[in-house]
Amino acid sequence: MNTIAALSAEDFSFELEAEEQSAIEGASRSEFAYHMLRIALQRGVFKPGQRLREVELSTALNVSRTPIREALHRLANDGLLTISANKGVAVAQLDIQQVMELYTMREILEGAAAALAATRASDMEVILMQQLLDEDRQSAADDYARHALMNRRFHRTIYQAAHNPYLLRSLDGLRDAMALLGKTTLSDPTRWHTALEEHQAMVDAIKNRDAAEAEKLARSHVQNALKERMKQFML
């Protein structure tokens, strides 16, 4: 069922990563709206199936409705939104089969990224992975938004440490699709603690330059995330 939720500027007050900030600096109003809505989708601001209204988005982002309309159509072309004459604009929803296919691709790509990082990561990149992991450990157990942010940064560091631009672009595309899954699986405290242990094992394998072990651990990590995701689907 499609839902309607009032939106405000507060919904877009999330912290921007450096590359996200760079994308919106000096951008046209249409580009600004597109990037902010895309980031909001990735942050989980909108729920799958949620209806979006141009007038509310226009007010929240302080731009006219024309750039909002252009951005919504671009996001629909990206497969992140649906547009229909009867129901208007809504966040796309994935069925179970699509979720399974998405995680299959994630397992392959993240396994490859971890394996490459084990052979190509600089010492400073490995140190950064450990720092991000240690910082996440200091977060409050119920700070789900913080867990999701640190998780994105951790995985992004591994992607970049693979030093393969083609793989990075593929993973970026996958990240957009992952935004359609709804709330993070790290909202379960047990899963968060387990994920931290899995992340540490991945860092250790990368630090030891063991590509086979790093790939195996990354694949297992994604498989465990899928199991948690399926639990959410069954609720």
C-alpha cells in the first residue's frame, strides 16, 4: 500500500559525504534537486511505496516545482521511483525475488572488491578501515542512523581500496538499488554486533593480504545480511 508522509526541510538535514557535497556545489537547481532526492533515498528518508508530492519537496528543498518535477522523472528513469496517472509519484518497491537477485549481485561485487583490496589497498587505506570500525564500536547500540552511516563509509573504503573504477561504478549502481530495501538491517542490535565482528575479520584478511580469505568473508557477510533482510520481509 502506498503511504503519504509530510516532508520538511528537517528530512534533508542529513550529513553529506565529501563526494556528495561536491556533486551539489554549483549545481543547477534541477541537478541539486536530483542529487538531494537521490541521497535522501539512499539515506532511507523515504520508505518503499511512499508517495512523494512535488509541493512538499519544493518547500523542503527551497526550489520551484519545475526542478523537482525534472528530478523526479530522472529518478523514475533510474528505477528508484514510479510515476502513474492515478497514484502519482512513489518510491519503488522490490519483491522478494528482486531482493534475492540484488543480494546475489552484491555478494559477487563485494567479494571481488574485498579480494582486490587485499592486494591493492595502501597501508593508510587499511588503517582507515580499522579507524572506521573502531569508531562504529563507540556508537550507541540504538543509534541506527549512525550505524548505517559508518557501515556505508566502511564498505565505501573497501570499494575504493580495490582501485578498480569499473567495479566502483557497478557498486555505486547497486547502492542506488539497495536504497529501495527500506530500513537498515543494522537496526537489530544483535545483527549490528555480528556485523562488527564480520567487518573486523574482513579488515584482518585485507591487512594480511589474503585475497581468498577476504573474498570469502565478504561473501559470507552479505549472505548473513540477506538472512536478516528476509526476516524483515516476513514481518
